[in-house]
Amino acid sequence: MSRGRSAITPMIVTLALVLAACTTGQTPGGSAPAGQTPGGSGPAASGGYQGTIDWWQLGYAPGGETAAAKLVDAAVAAYEAKNPGVDIVVTGIPFDDQGLARLDTALAAGNGPDIFRIASDRLPGYGAQGVLSPIDAYLTEEDKADILPNLLEGVEYEGRHLAWPQWVPPIGFYLNNAIFEDAGVAIPDADWTVEDFQQLAQDLTTDGVYGFATYMGPASVNELTLLYNQGATVLNEDNTEYTLNSPEGVKGLQVLVDLFEAGAMPPDITTIALADVEQGFIDGRFAMMTGGSGSITNLKGNEIEFTVLPPPIGDAGETVTVGGMGTYAVPQKDDPARMAAAHRLGRYLTSAEVAEDVEGWYLAPGTRKSIKVSETTPEMAPFEEMLASVRFMPLIEDWAEVDSFIHPEIQLAVSGEKSAQEALDAIGEQVTPLLGE
Amino acid sequence: MTASASVARGAGRVRRFWSRYGAGYLFVAPSLLFFLVFIFFPLGWSFVLSFQEFGFRGSTWVGLDNYLGLLRDPIFRQAALNTVIYSVFTVAVWVLVAMVLATLIHPLPPRLRTFFRAAYYLPAVTSAVFIALVWKWILNANPWGLANHVLSLFGAGPVGFISDPSSFAGANVALWSVILSSVLTIPAVGVVLYSAALAGIPQELYEAAETEGAGALAKFRHITVPLLKPITLYVAIIYTIAAFEVFERVYVMTGGGPGYATNTIVYLIWRTGFRFGDYGVASAQAFLLFAVIATVSVLQFRALRSEVEY
């Protein structure tokens, strides 16, 4: 180690940006190029494009090393067979902040992919900078009728739809059947209430078993289900005002605080990792946990008997859950034909057609009425039923920052360092200036 | 004197310089090129970026706004305070432990000395992430964490070592736990450096002290410590730099939480740059840290420098 190491810190930031020096001057926009007809993904609709499409996929490992990679390879094979002359090159990027930083750097430098998979909460950031080619010009009437309206809104930013919505993993409540059985407690119905949930969490807490666990870290919405189901929202409808510190929000957060105080949640709940929540559930240490549909595969693989319920009903008076959306986005490019071809691939990857071509393609409920994931994966049915009750986080450019202010304060409230009201007010102090920018 | 004579004399000077130093410059050229491209240029770029608001389609000049915003930011101030507390304690303990360990193994037979040097160097060649993961398990708040399991044998705990943000001894429990995990990791480089330095201290000094009736502690205090001062300066500086740049331990063990209890400056830089994509502010944070480290290093240099010769 030497004095030179002190130079590393600024370099971490800068090295990631050096490539951006070559930023090309591209014009944001979203109209379909002349002569390009939106349509299906079959040969007739290939648009005549012959060439390469670069597809960046989060978490993809070449050579079919993972189950998800095998699905991607199968989708590529199916699409290329239907579109002779199209060569899809898939590049895997890590499913973490470093992977996203690599994507951002490539987009900033103008040499990014033709299409990439991304969560909907990052779309406004790209949309505000004019990085993406909106899908509006490529959306057919058939698409509009097929995609659930509230889910199409989930990719809308400033009047334009920024990406092809693929799937929605709403946050559900997983119940460990064995723990319920051992405790002699009946599995509740889907219309259970917050009071039922609180009582269950405490009843199921025994030596070595905690009644409930949820991830409270960044870039997640898990614990927010218990605030949203009371009727709280982070921002108001037009995203101009912070509202999580409403009486509904305070009541929801107080549920978590009370459960922690009662010992019904593990003592490290404020810093526990997302994967550790799932592992604790698998190990029989947590009777209930929050999670998206992505947990199903892992739980089945570990031969865990479980039940999925929607979040308990709170003061909102109906089932309300929160979730994100997986999408495929197409960056702006100088080559209109290539961009159009990428959009056609985007439609295919989010359609019922790909589900027919690639068994098990959808790891979460699809965004189209024509997609029924539960037909092949019955455990997915409760998540499909939750689709109409999903609330998305606000589509604002600074969502990542807003998100980073929410979780630490919730952690402090749960730890007893602040009251629920103080914690939610403290979030507002950080968030409100961002809304005014 | 004519112009042509002046030119010829200049050319001669260049030729002499080249024949004398040319080979040396050629040898350092690859390293210099690497330095310019991958260190100097990014540093300069980062400095410029710290005065800009980063955008995918071009950045906007914002003057000192990024720096002034940081000084007003309570989260940055908390991270800075956490970093200072972490650094003060870890550096002090690391330097002391390294010096004591090196002193203890110095009188051992050569084979045993080599064994201990190698053993103590292991942490330096072990993945920092792996070490942090092990400490995370040891300090796990649940009964199945090693520390809490031991406490439970005595009917105590569980203690939320890394999940308790409550105040404790001027900081908070979670931060002290991270500090504890650091100071209990053997300062490998320091042990090796001190061992090498100890070998250079003339034995006659110790023999003379023994003749005067000095005990082991007196010899350590009045001979070893003063004569190790140059190495202590170096070790203190490199450990200060390392401590101020603590990241992976925080990232793995606590994720900066609970709340902001274990946020440090480099953790914030990572979060601001790679999670928010706010590279301008992240650069400003990096340069503030750079300034702090440089200042502390200068102060350490002034406080510890000596003219020791032996």
C-alpha cells in the first residue's frame, strides 16, 4: 500500500466515466422510422432488418450456466429461427449496482446495447435524459388492448411509454406451512387483516422461530407493503408532494415497530440481507416473510411447503400490494432500422408468443392478459391475482435517491431510535427538496 | 554568436541529455504512460466532474454547488464523523498491535519468526470481502451468531452488535462493532514492516541498556519505540489512508445501516456514484476525502518525522 492509494477513491468514480468522453450527440425522440411497420415478431414483421442486435441481460451467464441463462438462450434461438438474418448477441451484466453502472456508462458513451432488461423504477432517469426510444410508435392496438392498463401506466413517463413491460412481481406474504402446522395455527384466507397478521406473527414466535421477517434495505419495496396497505403512498398522485408521513403511513410503520418490540422479528431485521430473509424462511427460522414471485423457484428447489397470500388488508379497505416491473428498453440509436428491430425483439420478449416458444420464460406474472403464468406454475396464481392491486413506486427521475432516504429511517424507527412519525418526517426533509428541483 | 551556433549548441545538449538519461526514460516510459492514462487523466477528469452535474447527454457546470451541498448534507456529515471515529481507533490500535507483535516475534528463532511473519501476513492475502463475511457471521445479532452463541452460554445476549444504532461511548453500537472487527484483524503489513525495521536496530544499544540495568519494558520504550519512529510514520500514514477508505467491511457487514449508523465516506461515494448515477457529487465527495487524507498525512508527517540515524 502506498500514498498513491489515496488517489483510488476519485478514480473509482472517474474510471467508470472515461468512456463517456466519446458521448455522441443523439437526438431524443420516439417516432417510428418511416417505412417501419409495427407488428408481430414473425418473419412477415421482421421489417427486413438483417444484422446484429446487441441484447444486454442482467444476470445472464453465457453457455446456459444458469436456469435463467438457458431461458434466454432458448428465446434467442426461437426468435432467430423466426427471423432469418437476425443475429442476437447476448451480453450478461451483473445483477447489481456495478452491472447497472456499466450499463449507464455504456449508455452515456452512446455505445450501449440495442435492447436491455431493466426495472421500471430506473426508466424515468433514462427518460429524463432522452436516452431511450419510447415504444409508443411501435405499440399496436392489439398491444394496447392486451397489456393491463395499470401496468402500461407503470412504464409511462411524461406522456411517453419508455419500455416494453414484461412482468410484475408483486410483493406477497409467504407462509411456512410446516411452522403453522407445528404451532397448530390455521393458514388464514386471502382476506386476512393486519390485526390477524400481527396476532399470527406473535403466536408463531417461539424459541428459534420468529413470526415475521422482511427485507428493509435499499432498492426494495418489501416493507412498504405494510404502509401502502394502510392507504399510505410515498408521494401524492402528481409526484409533487411527499406523503408517506401521513397518519396511514405512521400506522403502517407502527405495525413493524410493534412486531419488533414484541420480539416477533429477528434482532438483525434492520440490516439483514434480502437473501438471508429467504434463507431464514427455508431454514424454518421465519414463519412468514415478504417476497416476490421470484422466491418460488428457490423454495420449491428446497422442498419447502408454503402458502402465498396477498398482504393483509389494512385501513385501505382492500388488498393493496406494491411491486416493481421488469421491462425491456431500447436506447436511442443512429440506425433507425436497427432500433426498430430491437423494438420488435422487445415486443416478442414480453409477449405470450415467447411463453409458447420457451417453456417457463415468465418467472413472474406477465403484463398482458394473454399470458397466464399460473397454467404452467400453479404457485404463481396468487401473484397473478394481486396484479390489479399493485401500486408502483412513483416514476420520478430521483427515485433511487428517494428510495435511499426511506429505508434507513424505517430501520431507525424499527430499532426504536425514532418514533414512526419522526422517522417518516425525517424522510420528508430529505425528499422534499428533490421534488422541488 | 550566430543563431546557427546557438541551435547547434542546443541540439548538442539534447544529444548529451539523451545519451546520459535516454535509456532511463525509456525504461520508465511504460509505467509513466500507464500513470498518465489510468491515474493522472482520470484524476483530472474527476476533478472537473466534481464541478458539474452529470448527464448522459452532457454535463452541466454547477461551480461549487456540489461541494457546498455536501457541507450542508447531514448524511455526509454523519458519514464523515463515522469515518473519523473509525480511523482514529483503528489506526491507533493497528500501529500499536503491529509494533508489539513484531517486537514479540523478533527474538524468536529464525524458523519460528518466519512462521509467525507468514501467519500474520495471511490477512493481507485473504479476500477482504471474505473476512467481512466471517465477521458478519461472528457478530450476527441472532443466537446463531458466534459471539451471541458464546454470550448465551453465560446466559447473556443476544446483542445486536451490527444492527443496533443506539448510542454507545461517543458513537453507536453498530459502528463500534465494525471497528472491533477491524482492529481484531491482524495488521499484516505493519507486522512485516516493523519486523524488517527491528532487524536494523543495532544490538549494541540493547546490550548497553542492559548493562545500565534496563528491563524489557524500558528497552522497548526508550530504544525500540524511538528508533522505529520512521517506520511508525510510514505505517501510520498507510493505515490512515486505508482506514479513511473503509468500504467493503461496511458494505458487507451492515450496508451502511442501521439507519446511517455505519455510513462512511467511501460508502457514500459508491452509493452516490453507482446507485444514484450522480457522478458529479460523488467526485466532489471523493475530492473532499482526498483533501482530508492529504491534510492528515501532512500532520502525521510533521508530528512523527525524525532525524533518527543508526
